[in-house]
Amino acid sequence: MALLWWIIPAQVNDRGSFGLPPSLAPRALAWVMVLCGTVLALQNTRTPAQPGTGLNLKDIVFLAACVTAVGVMLMAMQAVSGWIGRPYAGFLCVAPLALIAFTALHGRAPIWVYAFNAVAVPALVYVTFWWGLRLPLP
Amino acid sequence: MDLILTAIWNALSLWTLLSVAGGVLIGIVIGAIPGLNAPMAIAVAIPLTFAMSPLSAIGMLVGVMKGGGFGGAVGAILLNTPGEPHSAATTLDGHPLAKSGKPRKALQTALYSSVVGDSCSDLVLILLAPVLAIYALKAGPVELAAILILSLTLVASLSGRSLAKGIFAAALGALLATVGLDLETGNPRFAFGYIELYDGLPLAAVAIGVLAVPEIILRLQDGRQAKTARPDATSDGEDRLALSEFKRLGKPIFRGAGIGTAIGALPGLGTTLAAFLSYAATQRFSKQPEKLGTGALEGIAATESANSAVSGANLIPLLTLGIPGNLTAALLVGAFLIHGVTPGPMIFERNAELVYGLFAAMIMANVMVLLIGSLGLRVFALIVKVPPHVVYPSVLLLCVVGIYVSQGGFFAVWLMLIFAVLGFVMIKMEISVVCFIIGLVLGPMIELSIRQSVILLGRNPVAIFDHVFALCLVVATPIVAWILIRDRARLSDG
């Protein structure tokens, strides 16, 4: 509903159209989504979802942890080059720490896995992209 | 003829061959890792192709698709953990045979059946696609709009458990496809002030965000709860597939190839249906049906040839109408568009050299799967032993880096992260990601053809009676959807 009454009018400009207005497709699709959502809501009231299915608090917390880890990595990669005054240093400085965080999110692992992920994996990615494909990393 | 020979010559160039071989290797390796599958492998490989020529890039992704098909069988046979639903059919006989001391024989049967099934469907594609494209060119915008809507309805009806969820996902995908400059007015839609969004959402970022990252997050989450599966099959010494044994598998292999090709040519009907239908047909015609499910070579051959045959046939609607029949084909559309090529009937006129080169690359990819698969059987058996603690964090980093280098900045990586959240929620709510991606890919085509149709029909709905074929399709769409839903409800009740 927010899409129909707020986002589409604010983000789609119909001026200048000579055929169908540009907002027609988004509006039609939004109505289809509203209709399907209503059908699903009615179905759910008749047959409640089985326990253990759907999105639960545990999933949301884990998803938030993963998104935070990746988000912090991205922000750090963007910022580090500026801090230390060397361009393209973000990946080398941040990727090992990010991989340690990702490995920790996966659960308990032997120390050699942390070491391997922190050293070998970033090195392999760096070599492949910088030297193999000649594509600069952040 | 000169064009075809030039295309074949281009496909046989060293760089294209290396790209195809690299793609096959990536596909087999990623497909063999439990939890990862061919569409994910393609999504991860798309950014690697940005610096390549269109033929090398598409050839590489076709290689990933074909390699991923066989790679999925490796995990299914050795670990009893299918990476994709269709591989579940392979586990029925593949894993019991591997457990009985014949893992090599099971893998060889899967490999050879997969290559034969794939080659058969590629031949059908090569023979049929140019002919069908001639007919497709005769279809106007009204007919195209009707075909596209029917295809999307088919996909929505057949993906996932609920039609409402399927249509919701497809509509969401199509809605997000409207992001960017409007074709008619040039006005931005849903750009939110970001100039980066004027060209629309970057498909690679959305695909990796929705497909790969949520799967990795789910695997990371599973890793905290469950122990990793380990191969429980050791060879008993007499573990090779004899030529006489393979000859006896001819019938199930060609039957599976036929079923897979027929199913792959129709949008929405995926590899899982092909694999299980072929398995059921083999059970029906087998002289010893009781042996299926206990490690019969027939069972592996039937399922692997069928699911591999789907991949080639899937390109028939893609190349002739521009309609992706499944997720893999939708990702290939994205790759085509990234390299400035629009799939559809015009591709045979505008990019004929590329299409015939692609056909040659597909045949080469089959040869590569056979060669690399045969030579690397022992190595691929080791891949399934790589600790998941190494695999998933590394693939997550690769997703981030791949999107960064392909889009040249962090904006697309942030978008990928947003879509990863959306994909995770969709998976948990059992909303089809396949419908979402196909809706995203088909959305602009549907909108354009409907806009053209409205102008062509003079804003008069009755004028559709002048377009009998389109009218038939419009009438058929709800009927087909209803029949499919009814049959599926009966199957699930039964």
C-alpha cells in the first residue's frame, strides 16, 4: 500500500508520455502484489503455518550478524585506503579480518582453518584478480 | 555457410577453448561442493566474464552450466547430499552403488549419461532454434506479449508450493525491473536520486544477492547446528564401468535425453521433473524394476541424462523468443545483456556469428566435461572433503569481490547486500526466488510489448480479436494455470 500511495507517486514521473504512462506497469504490478498478499493472508488465517517454518527470531539475529559483518567489511574497505594513505589497500587490510569473522559465524573451527582463511584465501583472490584478470580490488 | 564456419573457427580459438574449459572446471568444482549448485556457480562466474569477448564469456558460462550439472552428481553420489532438487533422483541409485564399493562406477555412469543427454539436447537446439526463430519473427508485439504472459504464468504455477507466492515473486521481480529510465519518456523511475540506478538494477548484483549470498548465510547457520557429511564410500577394486555395461544403458539414456529435451523446451518445467519422470519411465520399462533404488546403473543413467538434457533445450525458448525457461537460462539472459546481446529471434540476424559460435562452444563444453570429468574423477571426489568452514566464507568474499570488480564500485555491493536480505526472507517464507529472477528478466520485455500492443490495438481491447493466436494464448493462460494447479494439488494429496 505504501508502494501504491507513496513510493510510486513520489518516484515515477508521468509527464511527457504519449502512450501508456510510465507509472502504469509499477501500479499494475503493485496491485497484483496486494492481491496475492491478501490471498496469502486469507490462506494463513484458514491454515496456520506449521511450527518451525517461516522466519523466526533466531534467523533474524543470524541474518543481522552476517549483514553487519559484511557491511562493516565494506565500510572498512572504503575507509582504510584513506586512513593509511595508500590506494587499493582496503582489501589487503580488511579481507583477512572479515574472513576470520565469517569463519567464526560458521561455528567452531580448528585454528588452522582460521589461519588458512585469513592468509591463503585473500592472497589467492588478490593474485587472481590483480595479476590474473588485471582487475583492481578496493 | 561462411558465417557458420567463421563462428566455429572463433569457437575453436585457444582463448574461447580455455574459457569453456575454465567454466567447466568452475562448474564441476562448485557443483560438487555440498550446498552449492549450478545456478550459484553461474551467478558467481558472471563477474569474471566482464573483461572477456561475448563468445568467450557466454562459452564460459555455458561451460559452468554443463560442468555444474555433473558436479551436482558428485555430491549426490558420494555424500547423499544433492546440491539441487533434481540430484535427489541421482542419489536414489547413485549413493547405494557408491556405498556398495563402486563409487567410481557410479560417477562414470553419471558422467557419460550426462554428456550423452546433453549432446542430444544440444543437437535438437542447433537444428530447431534457427527454424523456430523464423516463425517467432512473424509474431508481433501483441502475440509476443501473450506468449510472455503465458510463460511467466507457467513458471509461477510450477515453481514453489503456492501459486499466489509464485505470482507475488514474479510481480516483485517485474516491479524491480522498472527501476531506471523509462524507455518512452526518459524519466527516471524508482531511482531515489541515485544516478547509478538510471540504467536499472545491475542484474549480477541482484542475482548474486538473491541466489548465492542467502544460501551461503543459510549454510553458515547450518554449520553451527549440524555436522558435515563425509563420504562413506570406498572402492572395492573392481570399480570401472565396462563398455558392455554402458551399451546396456542405451535405452534409459536416450529415453532420459528425450524426456529432458521435451521438458526443457517448455518454460517453467525444470530439471527436477525431467529427472523424476525419466526415473519413473525407466522403472516402468525395466525388466528388473525391483533393482532400481538399490544401486542400479539404469537409475543413475536415466536421471543424469534427463536433467542434463534440460540445459540445452532450455536455450530453445531463450534464443527463439528471449524467454528464459528456468533460473540458469535467466542468468544466461543477464550475461547476454551485459555483453550487449539481446536474446530473442533477432539474435539470429543481428548476432548470427555469436549464436553459431555458441552452438560450437556448447559441443566443445560437452567434450570438455567428458575430458575433465574423466581425468579428474579422483580429484573431484576429494573436493567434497574440503571443510565447509573454508568453502562458505571464501565464497562469500568472492561474491563481494566479484560484484565490486564487475560494477566498478561499492554501490552495487551494497545493493547485493540488500537483495541478500530479501533473498533470505524469501527462502524462509518459501517464496520462489526462481520466479523473482525470471520476473526481473522478463519484466522489461513484457512492459515494452504490452505498451506496443496498446498503441497497435488503438487502445481498443476488442481489437485483439484481429490477433487470433494472441487471443488463444490469452484465453489459454488461466486455463493452463488452473489445470497445472489442480494436477499438482492432486499429486500432493495422493
